[in-house]
Amino acid sequence: MRSLLYIIAVILVIGWLLGVFVYSVSGLIHILLVLAVIALILGLIRRA
């Protein structure tokens, strides 16, 4: 389950980077970044 959270976080961060540099859709991009950070934090909490 932890690896799945990391994969989701990486996909969301890549989507965020693509959106920032390619599409410039401000609202959706920040939502993706927040979701990626939340997934990483949940992974760290569950691992501890």
C-alpha cells in the first residue's frame, strides 16, 4: 500500500510540473500538488 501512495504522489507531482510548464492551468495544478504532498505525508505517517 505504501508503494501505491508513492506512485500516486509521483504521478501527481509530474502532472503538476507538466501543468505549470506546459498548460498554465493554475487552479488544477495547485490541487494536484496538494494531493501529492498529502499522499507523501500519509505514507510517512503509516511507515512510522
